Amino acid sequence: MNESIWSETLSQINKDIKKENKSLRNRLQSIRYDCGFLETEAMKRFPKYPVIPNERCGVWYCNPKNFTQTSYFKSTDGHTSQWDFSTRRLNFHLFPTLQEHGGIMIVDSTRRGKKIPDALSKTVPIWCAVLNYVMLKSKGKEINIDEILFVPPATVSKTEYSSIVKKLPELVEKLENLGVIDGRELFDRFGGKILRPIWVFPGSSILRASVDPFTGETTQTEWAPSENDNIIPLILCTVSYQAQDGMDKRNGFTYVQGAADDHELWSNGLDASMFWDNYDYLTDPDKTDAQLEEFVDQLIVDKKLKNASLTDTLDDVFESRDDITAELSLGEIRPNLEINDVLYEAMAKEYQLCVILSDNITLKLEKEEGNDSVKIYKLQSGSKKSSKELRTQITQIFDTIQQQLITSKGRVLICCNTGTDMSVGVLLAVLCKDYSMEWKFEPDVEHAITKTVVKKHLSRLITSLKGRNVNPSRATLNSINSFLM
């Protein structure tokens, strides 16, 4: 075969691989396959521990009937030489669940080349180690790093482990400086037990039931720590199996390892919620890519029409609303909404001011003048462009909110389409400028603002939203820091 023919053949092979990798059918079938592992093996082995999907990928693998909260541990906080304890992703909302159930199961997946994602092999273990360190230190106990930091030895080398150990005191100090956690209180809450990661993946030995070596009878089907283990286990479950080159042809489809990762690149607009609402159709192996793509397109159209028509009550149009202070609330508003007179009146009745940060919400009112209760700013969460544009608009937004707070005792709702990014950034700016660290409204006081102060307000905000993750993007936070400092 001459060089040009070989080059063309190789190019065609690469095109075929990319096509199979992005195939909607292959992705959905792969997710279905991995869901089967979670439900028939992992959950049956650890039935006492609540399932906690890790944002964003993990929610695709977990039936909404099986979980009530999520976690957000990013792989980047576990990347080599970037090991970190994130003050934006504290995950403290997991404490009550860990206390009540004596453990949890965090679900995630990973793409080709790895058996366990960095989020589970290093980010969560570092999180556990920092909290273990803080608890033991508060009680004056001797700290042995090898007894509080655990990593999967087949995944994390001894050299990398040693480097993480060296950085641990710095991460502990970082958390303590925030002043948002009491080590003694946490120690007592967990009954003096330490947080212990345990890794599970397809084929792992821990999934095997205990068998009597003499009779061959199964003696234990459910896993449980021994009575001598003074631990609260975090079962870190990787649902995808390690495939050669990240792909494997089997069962009538091409398996894609970590299929749900970066869904924006392959899902055609489908999200995890829509996937589970239409699970049977979308995972039907007889459906072609063309049929699935057409079905998803229609789902998106139907969702937009449904959102636009939800105008009866505030509960219809807000996914969530949380009271943050006596004056401020944080909300997540449904996308693609037309605010008509009925909905406007409902908003104005409950809030003196609704600040909406979205490029897909519109006012459609019969009377255009005197509608000051709802302000819409075309800034979209998840958009880097909008996060940068926030720098030019934040002063006006802040002045509008501050004036309302000073002149009226009514409540102000700040919302966006996610309730985790743009709205959190604006809320953070108001808290830093006009509130004490105890969140007392003090507009006449000039509050000293530093990066540490901003982090403390954000940490308190994250901690106060029990069971819900908020994670403003770095670009949004940079715009807020620029305004504040």
C-alpha cells in the first residue's frame, strides 16, 4: 500500500472513530449500560448508603428516584501539581447525610485512559483528609497523615501521594482561615470517626459477596465496615469500565467510556433531566441516530413552549428560591419564559424587586410604563462573554439593588437560569458591599473588602444553601472582584 492510500485509510478510520464517539445512540446506550452496573451491582452491594451523583457527569447515570442531592467535586482540583481544597465547592451540604446514614455513595465516570476519574481518586480524598486533619487538630490529637489521607495505590503513585502530603497543611490553613467550620463540632457530629474513601468500579473485588471457604455459601451480600473500623465510608463509584482506546464494540453498539462527560459536545441539547424523563425511548436499542436526534429536537421545542406557557404561579417558573438574608433571596428561573401581566403581578406582590440575569427571559406586558418591579439584564450564566460583560453592568445592577434595599423594606430576588453562577456573583457583590460578616444590612458602613472577605461571604452562602450546589464561574468571580476591589 503506497503512502497516499495509507494516509487516506488512516484518515477515514479516524473519521469513523470520531463519528462513533459522537453518535447519540452510542452515547445513550453506553450510559444505559453503565446505569445497569450501578443499579444491579454497586447499589445492591452498598444499599444503606444514599446515592450522590457528582455534578455534572454523574447525574446522567442516576435515576432521579434514587437521589435527593448532588455533590460537586471537580477533577481539576485533583490534577497533578494542582491539588486543591476548593473554597467555591465546599460540599458541606453532605455533612447531615454522612451523619445520618454513616456514609454515602458518590457516582461519577471517566473517559478513556483512566479507571477512576481524578475527582474520585484525588479530589474527594484530599477533601476528606483536610476535614479529618481539622477534626483531629481541634481535639489536640496526634495526626498521622497515613491514617487520614487515602488514595487508590494503583492509580496514584507514591511520589504523587508524597507531594499531596506536603501540601496538606497549606490546604488545612486555607480552610481554617475562612472561619466557616468548627473542627470540634464536626468531630462530635461524626462521633469521632474519620472520613474514609473506598473505591468501586466495574470488576473491583469489593463488589464480591463474602463466601464461606469451607461450604461455599454466601455469608454477606451487603458490604459494611468492620466494628473495629472507626470510619464513615465514602463509596466512590466509577460506573464506566476501562475500555481500550475508550471505546469497545459490544451488544450491538459501540461502547463509549465516560459517555456522559461534556454532554454539550454530543447531546444535541438533551440534558440529564430530559434523558430520564424519556429513558425508555432514548435507550431503545432499535432506535437509529436519526430517530433519536429528531426526538430530541422535538423535546427541546416542547420544553421551550412549556416554559413559555408557565405563567400561573411563582412555583411554576422558579426551580428554586432561597432566602439568604432578611432582605435578599436567590432564585433559579426557568429559561425561555415570557413574563406576562399575571406573572408580573405575582412577582411584584412577593418581591419589591426581581433582578433577572438571563438572555432568554422577556417582558410581555400590556402596559409598558411603570414596571419597575422586574429588571432584566441580558447576562447568561455559563457564558464567558456574559461573565466579562458583567464588569460593565455590575455597577448599574448593584446601584439598583442597593437603592431598593435602602428605600424599601421589601424583599429583593436575584435570579438567573441556573441559580448558581450569575445570580450568585451579583448577590455576593451586594453582601460584600452592604453587609457585615454576620449578614447584617449596613449600607452606611464602609466595609473593608479583600479576597479573603469575598471568600468568607461565598463560603457562608454555599454553606447556607443546604443540599444545593452553587458554583459561580471563575470569569464571573473575576468580574465581581474587579468591581469590589
